[in-house]
Amino acid sequence: MIDNCPHCVAAGEDRLWEGEKYRVVLVQQAGFPGWCRVIWNAHVGELTDLSSDDRRDFLDAVMLVEELLRRELKPRKINLASLGTGMPHLHFHIIPRFEDDPTFPDPVWLAPVRESQRQLPPNFSAALRSGLEALNAK
């Protein structure tokens, strides 16, 4: 654990699922409901720092989150990103995109051009938690 790494400290995360190697969190980002991260628990910087089996398991989790978001939210597009240049800690963003989100069709990192009132559907977190139970079989 690195003291100044936000993904090591993991304060205030809305965890949808947690396993020994990685976890899935719901990001509370205004205007972007459903934004999730899959975060490797140990402090490693890159996907290639993992063994091939761990890489496969991690990417399978990313794909499962994408599938669940597509099923539950029906977004126009899903953005996948692996960032963390300031404090390298392996994680993937899985971001559902809608035509009424604050920056669509541009990247979420740009200044907003509109406000979005989009909300998550009732029982969204419960549905994702249920779908993520498939990760327990790994």
C-alpha cells in the first residue's frame, strides 16, 4: 500500500463487488451515472505487471462490468480507459455514455457543454451487485 495513492487508500468508495485481487466501484461523478472502475487491489502500475492469468481475470471483470452497464442502462456507447498518470495504480474506467451527458460526444475529461439530469434506475446497484456475483466463480 502506498499512503498517498487514492486507490490504495480507497476512502469513501461505493464498492459493488470486492475480491482478493481486485474490486469494482461505482464512481459518483455528476452527470455520468453508472461510471464504474475496476481496480487492482495491489499497487501495480500497468496491466503487463500482472501474470497472464491475472490479466485475463482482470479484463474479464472489465468486460463483465461493460456487459452489465449495457444491459441495465442501454447507453449509446461505453468508454473504456486506463489512466492514472499522476499516481500509477492499475484500474480501468468503464463509462456509459449518453447523448445528453455533459460532454457527449467528446471525452468525459473535457469541460461540460450541458447539464444532465440523468439518474440511475431504481435498484441499479443491486442489479450490478447481483451480476457481479459471477466473479465469485473465478
